[in-house]
Amino acid sequence: MPAAARVTELLLAWNGGDDAALEALLPLVEAELRRLARGYMARERRDHTLQTTALVNEAYLRLVDAQRVSWKDRTHFLGIAARLMRRVLVDHARTRAVQKRGGDGLRVPFDEDISLSPAPDVRLLELDRALDALAAVDDRKARVVEMRFFGGMTVEEAAEALRVSGDTVKRDWRLAKLWLLRELEGHRL
Amino acid sequence: MRGETDRWHQIEELCHAALARPEMERGALLRSICPDDELRADVEALIANDARAEAFLAQPISAIAAQVMLECDSVWTGRMLNALEVGPLLGKGGMGHVYKARDTELHRDVAIKLLAPEFAHDSDRLARFAREARVLAALNHPNIAQIHGAEKCGDTTALVMELVEGETLAARIGRRPVSVNDALGIARQVADALEAAHDQGIVHRDLKPANIMVRGDRTAKVLDFGLAKAIHAAADPGPSQTSALALSAVPGGIWGTAAYMAPEQIELNAADRRVDLWAFGCVLFEMLTRRPAFSGETSSDVLVSILEHEPRWETLPATTPATIRRLLDRCLQKNPKRRLDSAAVARLEIDEALIQPGSIRVGSGDRRRRRSMWQALSWVTFGVGVAMFGLAMIAGRASLTEAPRPIVAASLFVDDLSLAQPGVHFAVAPGGRTVIFSGRHGRTLVLFRRDLDRLDPEPIAGTIGGSDLFFSDDGSSIGFEMRSELWTARLEGGTPQRVLPNLPLRGGAWGPNGTIVIGRVGSGLWAVNASGGERRQLTVPGQGERHEMPQLLPRGDAVLFTMFPLSGAPQVAIHLIETGETRRLFEGIGARFLETGHIVFGRQGKLWAVAFDPETLQTSGAAQPVRDDVVWSAPGYPQFTTGGNVLAYVRRRGASASIGKKVVVLADRKGNVQVLPLPPGNYLLPRFSPEGNRLAIQAGPARELWVYDLRHGTANRLAADRVIAYSAPAWTPDGRRIVFTTWFDGDVGLGWQSADGSGPSEPLLRGAWMRSFERTHPAVLPDGSAVIMTGLAPGATEEDLLLARLKEDRRVETLFHGPGVERNPAIAPSGRLIAYNSDESGRPEVSVRPFPDVAARRWQISNGGGAFPVWTRGGREIVYQDGQGRIRAVAVRGDDVTTFEFSKPEPLTIPLNQDCCSALDRDFDVTPAGDRFLFLRDDDDGADRPSIELALIQNWTEELKRLTPESQ
């Protein structure tokens, strides 16, 4: 079965109250992320400077069967998928970090800029923790980050999913990033 | 909590207020609106990050996923990988991380490149990668970083390479200017490396300063040879069933680094070794000027610069020798066909510049010194420029004490050369100066002439459809087949002359006194005179035998030729004209006699030589293999010939041993592909049975007919009396018999054979109306009463559609005498319409006519070119191949003059992957239901198809003498 149809089916099932459906979604999301990653690597090799954000939209087209999901539900599901992507990625990063350092939590020094390149797994775990902290202060902002960053959702999509205006999402996004930067800085000291 | 939330909202408002102002005013603003120091400090701490916020979290999630889920474990230092003790990280690349390591078994330091663990999950990709690695490991050259092999440990695959200490050329260029002399010294080594790799068919594809290491002793070593391709080959996305599609969409793939990419790489055209010559030019230019030859602010600017702009030639140092300027110009030609295609030539040019220390003197009018190595090379080729040759030998790496190596005198790219037809369709003039070949020109074949001192082949006027060409003994003229007739043409020009009509041939030879000997398809060797008139049959083949590809021995009294017997392997045979005696010599195809006293021939995938005395007609000593990189065409002919003592052959490139062989592939309309479990072979003309569950197919080189049962996976040769089908097989509507044109007792004709192989094949009709026995395209009417076919109507000069009646009085009638060449008839299941292709508009297009009243109406189904119509879906659809080689489908309705209607042609996603341009032979088929497609694909793992390379080898007679000393 095409991944989109399967994912949509599970999302609908989960929406209808079937909690097991969410667990069943994880491997599909994981497969999709792997595909994205491979696609990214393939393009990356060809040209290191070209940005490939378009890939994420591709992923959503594949993940969710647009014909069976109404526009309103669609953004809702995108939000869920964003959360699932976050969870899969963070799980991976955690496993790798543990493997690498025998679970002692030894920190790898960061590069100057806040990119995820030097020790991506550790940085991703840091980001995950910081996002949790942000959620404790302002849940909506954390969700905006989740949707925009992990889910590749547009401002409009996030606004739709959160039932706020696009301007609000933009303001949230900007401030959330400032907050996270400060939070991650703080860890660095 | 409430208080905290409020405080946070306050902070938020203050932040937004501050952020709305220019950065310089923010502090003042905050101080004025926020008296609370603590609160203000919080706000300031947040907005302090504003400058970095833009780039923060801007990475696409796919990049994160790639890092977290795919990236090779980056902390390997200190661990063991089999016998390798991993040392410090040396660098990171797109393909993996590179570490220094100690091989504790061989006690040497190596570099290892760790590949992403995802490789390990796909055994297919890993196997392909391992195979590529083995090929690369065979590449052993002082200027190439050696690949030692691949190690696998758990999920990790490591490529083990020679450790090269030193700095990259990129770093070297960045550090301080490179003198012209140093630049040439490095470039010369790089050219040498490229030459060695290209000789092995390995293309770098990602040559750049960062991939060239320069050691302290100025030795240059090229890194990562062929890795771009190896990784590419191993990294096709998704499961294998989609790879054919993916590959057909990306013939060359972009795998280089933008600034050093050749235009054809950017445009995703097939890339061959000429991309390395381009990159070589870029690297040399950069060494000399310290600036990339093509650059720009963004990568798209770089690409535009590569595609459209010239390098800034004026930035070259004034001391750059003229030969080097010329070399750069040749390397940086945007059209690969105009680009220098030989690293050897680049090396020679550099050598010439290097041994002229007074390079500034260049341009002083010393004509001898100004002569380009291009000319010098052609002098070497023709054995005239002895002085220049000595120069090349001294400057080159060959030393005088070494045994003379055969010199690839020239290596041409003849992309249009026809390899799909039986036989060999190129010839070299005695002396090797001119090559003539039959190649594609648009959708037809034409003869091309390529002189070695000119870049582009030129079509020869008046030779459309020409093939099976051969030179006269003095090299002034050629003979060839055109429209199944024997023609001659003078090389100086003039209108080609028809020698004899109705003489389809497979190879010919033109001896002294104007005697031409040809292998006449279906009836042995014939001798004719170049001025026409008399013709005489020399050999009468036995039942089912074919006599092809004759060559006259020097005295003109004996003919060397290839005999394809009824059973068993092809034989090299000799016919004595005086006595009429014919002797079989030994197994082999395409034998050519060389004046050194050797016969060169193909046998079992290789080229062999054996000493042969033309007086006694005896061989001596054992045959020795002399070349194993000769391509065998799909119909089973080794692609080589000789001209004087020059050997010319189509060179197999890369490591695949099965180039030229085909696999039979089934595809559905979704593009799902399944390779049938038939061994790779020289298959031709597959045709589904009426039920779509069996297929008839020709298998070369003997052109036997096989029937493969798709349900049971069994293949049966129709063996009763060794069917040799010249035409495509056509099933009778009841699926019990297969109709084809073949050979009967010295004549050709239409016959049939039971599809289960029982009983003999029976002749149905014989006749001279068959001009080209191989392209009769028979189609049986639904009631089995007649066969529609392509043929020559009485008095016609071009093919028309004929009707062969099988009932009562068997006879052939002209069905339709059209203004162009009509071919490939297909009858609708109703029997009331026929589809065919005709070139009356100038190019082949598919048309439909009512049947039998063909004159009543014509509907043109295709536009933009089309051929090979097939009726499917019970006559509700016609499938054909369009001018670009794609499969298209047209829905049709109605079955007579008044009711017939058809839709616009729609392309289907069938990954058909074949030469599309001949409009002669349909090498695909569709089930009557229209659900499954059958076609042939090169058995090369879908590797991208390089240009066809024709290698001309000059002094290889020395090698022959060494290999087969009995001749001395």
C-alpha cells in the first residue's frame, strides 16, 4: 500500500480513538525520514550549497493522502506528523549518543555556530530538552517550533493547525528561536 | 505559576517592541519602557541572539535526519576495524569520513574512508560498490592514490586506500602562487593519471584541486578516482525495480563539484572521460591563475558561468606557453564533441611545453615548434614523424629499454555508430588515416567519414541507409550496402554508384582489379566487378549455413570469411578462388588477415591472433588472446576491423564483462520492471504469443529462434531443423505456429514452424520480392489466410507493404505502394484495419488504413515521429515508439472507414531503454491485452551508457610478434 494511504489510515484511526495507531505510525515515519535523509545525501553530494527544504514538502505529500483528509484535518495531521518526526529523530540521536559514549553523557564540544553539524545527535538532544523547557513556559511556541522545524510546515499551515493568525505564528517563531538560543547558550557555559 | 506566565508575556511584549526598532535604538527603548532591571536584562539576553536567529533552525529536517540517522559513526578513532587500527580523523567528505589507520597485518599506514552504515542494509548496493572497488583497486599508477580494497565490519564498510602525506592542491594554490613550471609539472602527473585510468575505462568525474594531493617531493597523487561513480552506482534510490526508471531519467547524473563540472554533467547528459579533461583544464587554469576557471557568487552563478561564459583568458600569466593556452582552450570546450578527448595528448602537449624552457619564444615564428601536438600525434599515428615520435618517447614515461607498448594511436568517440545491426559497420582505410562508419543520422542510418586529423565526422552524401562498408585495396573508394544493393563511392566525392541490385550483403572486400567479394545474405560468397556486370557465386552454403564478412588475401586468390554453420560455433574459413575449394580453419568470427602474417579473430568474447602463412594457408602455433576489451554487438559480432596493420575496435569501457549482451525485461504500465530469468545473450526481436504467456525471440549470433514460456519459465529452441530466422517471428493467431523469413535450399522465403518445436519448418513462399530478409516484419491476418509484410513490390525502389496469401494459390501481391518507405505492418484484431509506419513526410510516422481496402483512407496516428505500431487491448489501443524513443499509447475506436476514431498519443512510463532511431527493427512488444511490455536492455546493471569509443591501435604488430612468436 502506498505510504500516504497507510499513514492517512492510521491517522484517521488514531483520530477515531485507536491509540495503537500512533505506535504503528512510528515505523512509517521512520522509513519516510530515512528516505528523506537519503534523498538529502544524494543531493548534498551533487551540490553542497543548494538548500533542499523542498524535500520536506515532498515528504508531506507522500505522508498524507490529501484526497482523504480535509484541509482542516490536514494541518492537524501535519502537526502530529511533526511531533512523530521529532520523536523518531530524538530517539535515534539518543541511541547513538549512548552507543558512542557508553551512556556517560560526556559532552562533545560545540562549534562556534549553532548548527547541528559537529555532534548532531547531542545537539538534537539539547534542542529536544530546550524545547521541553520552552513548552513549560509557553506551549504554543514550542509547538510552533516543532511544526516549523521538525514538520517543515509553513507559517500558514502552523497558523491553521494552532487556530491563530499567521502573524502570531511569525512572532512566536521568532521569539521561540531567541529563547532557545539563549537556553542552548546557557548550557554551554 | 500565574505570575510567571504574566512575566513571560511581559518579556514577550517587550521583545517584540524592541525588535520592531533598528538594533541601535533597542537599548534606549527598553530603558525607557522597562524600568525593571531584572526584566530588562532578561529581554536583552533574548534579543541579543537576534542576529543569529535567522540562521538558527534553518536546516531542512532531511539534513538532520541524514546526520542523525545515516551518518557514519564519527568517533572511530582508537577502535579496531578488523585488522585496521583507526587513527585520527583526516577529513570529511560527502561520501564519508576519512581516517588515518594502521594495517596491523601488513604493517603499513593507510587511509580509510568509512561509508555510511546505510550501505550495509542494501546488499545490492554493497555488492555493486565492492565490485567497483575491485576495479578501482586494479588501478595502479604512481600518480593515483591506490585503493587497496574494501573492509567490512558489522554495519561499517571501509574503503582502504593509500595514505598520501602532503597537502591538497587546493591548499597549495591557496598558500602561495604556483609557478608555471610547477603547475605544468603537477598537471603532467595528473594527465598521466587520467590517461592510465581512462585506459582502464575508469572516469574520475570529480577531479578538482581538493582531490589532488601534492607531496613534499612534488609528486602529485589523484584521490578518489572513480569513487563518484562507485558511490553513484551504489546509491540508486529505492528498491531495484525503480532503478531503471531512475537511471533513465538521469543518464549522467550530477556527481561532480559545481565549479569543476563539465557542461554535459550539469545538463545531465551522459558523461564520459571528457568530463575529466574538462576538469583537468579547470585545475590547470586555476593553478596558473589562482582563480577558478569558472566561479560565481552562488552555485547557480557558477553553473551559468560554466554553461555560458569563457574563462578569463587574460588572467593567464604572460609566460604561459602557447601550447598550454591551446591545451586549455581544447580542454575547456563546452561541447564535449569538440573537446580534447585524450589525456595522452594533454600529457604530450605539456611535455612539449616543458622541454621548451624558452617558452616565451613561442610565437617567434619557429613553425616547427609551434606545431601542435595534435599534428604531432597524427604524425606518430601514420609512422611519418619519427623525430616527433622519439620526442614523445623520451618525454613520456616509456623508456627505450621497455618492450614497445602498443600505442593507442587514436581514440575516437563515434557516438552515432550503429551497433544494433548484425555485422561490423565501420572500416579503416589502409594506413589508418580515415575511418568510415555507418551511424545514426536522425532516424536513419548514413555513412560517416571521419579523418583522424579532423574533429567531427561528416556524413557522406548519397549514402542514406548505407551499411556493411569496406574499403578498396588502395583506400580510394568504399563499397557498401544501401537498400539491399551494392554501391560504391569514391572518397574524393562524387555520386555513389550502384553496382548491382538485389544484393543484400554482410560484409565485403575489394581486391585488386576491381574484384569485390561479398557475403550475400542467405546465399554464400559472391564475386562481382566494381564496374558492374558480371557476378559469380563463389561458395554455396550448406543447409542453413551463412557465409559472411569476406576478406581477400593479399594476392587476391583466396578469401578469408566467417562461416556460421547450421550447428556449432562460427568458423573462420578460407575459400580458394581458383580451385573453388573451401576449408574450415578454426572457431572464430570476423577473421582479418594482417600483413605481419597473422589472422586476428573474435572468439568467446575476446580477440585472438594466430600466426598464418598465406602461401601454405596453414596456421602455426597456438592462438593467443590479444584484446579482451572488444565490444560484441547484440547480434553477436565482435566489433573490430583492420586497415593495413591498424587495428580498430569498439572498446569496452568500465568493468562490466557483459556489455553488448542483453537481458529480456518485462514491465507493466506502472513502470514495474522484471528481468526474465534468461541468461544475458544476443537477443533480438521478442514477440508475445497471442495469449501473451509465451514469447518468441531470436538469439544470436546464430539467430536461432527460441520460445520462452512465461508461466513455467522454460525456454525451448525451435530445434527441428535449426531454424534460422532472418525476420522477426510472427505468431499465427491460434498460437500454434511461428512465421518468419528464412533460408530454404539456397533461396530465401517465408516459412513457418510449430511453436512447440515439433516437426520441420515448412516453406510457405519463396521469392525475390524479399529485398531485405531481415526486415520483412511479417504479421499474420486474424483468419490466418495471409501475411502482411514489408517488401519490395515489382518495379519499386523502396519498401512497401506486401500481402502474402497462404491459401489456395500462394502468391505475393502488393498491398500498398506508398510514396515513402512503409514498414512494420500490424493488423488489428478485427482484421479490418492495419497500422504501419511510413516516412513519406520525411520522418517515420504511424498511420492506420482500412483493410483490405487500404486506398480508402489514411489516418496519421502519431505526430513528432513514430514507428512500430502494435494493437493492444483487443484493438482499442495502438502502442508505438515516438521520435524520442518513448512508448506512447493511442486509444482508438471503431473499425471501419466511417467509424474509426483515435485519441491524442499519451506517453507511457515504460522504461524502454534502447536505440530508438532506426525505425527498422522493433525490439519490444506488448501483450495483446496491453498490460505487459517486453523489451531488451543492456546487461550492464543499468550503468550509464558512455559514448562509443573506437580505439585505433598502431604498432600493435610488435605485440603480435611477441605474443605469437611462431610467425617470425
